[in-house]
Amino acid sequence: KLVEYCCAEFFKKKGIDIRGNPRSLRRLRTQCERAKRVLSSANQTTIEVDALGENEDFNSTITRAKFEELCMSMFKECIPPVERVLKDSGISKNQIHEVVLVGGSTRIPKVQELLRDYFNGKELNK
């Protein structure tokens, strides 16, 4: 989602469409991955790629709020698998003693917030 957003921004600012350029997309994806990690602990970051397309540089500031807005549909997709596991196991969420988060996306503050809310404010083990 962040790469798509940046491609649209680059097209809007420079009039250059890089979606058909695998090298440019790879370089942009690398910087978007870095930005995603930074936004787990900061409120904003800058995505910079020199000579992204036709020797034009890309530079954009992204806030955590904008990142969450772009990715909210994906973040909400983490709850149904949790509901399925609980249903399949025959355990209610009130019977869960601890919630342990493992993996990269669990570091995203909005994902943590959604899980914390789902488990009625239970503290998450990171």
C-alpha cells in the first residue's frame, strides 16, 4: 500500500509512472520497508530515493497516521484469524491468560492496538 501511495505521489509531482519499472519499484519498496519499521517507533519519517525515474529524485514525508490510514484494511485482517483460532479451539477470549506477539507486523502500533482492543485491554507480550 505504501509503495502504491509513493508511486502515485511521484506521478503527481513529476508526471513519471514507474509502475512498469521493476528496478525503480524494488528501490522504492526497500525504502518503504525501512519507513514501515521506523514508523513503529516514530511519528513520521522521510522516504527518499535518488533518481527513482528518469533521473528524478523522490522525496516524501509519511506520518504514522497516513501509514495507518493507507493500511487500515490490512490491519483489520489480523482479527478474523484470531477469532477463528479461538472458535476452533473452543476457548473464549476471556479465557486467554496471555497474548504473545511474534513476527514483524506485530511491531506496528495500530496492529497492537487492534489486538489489545479485541482482548478487552489485555496487556500484550511483545
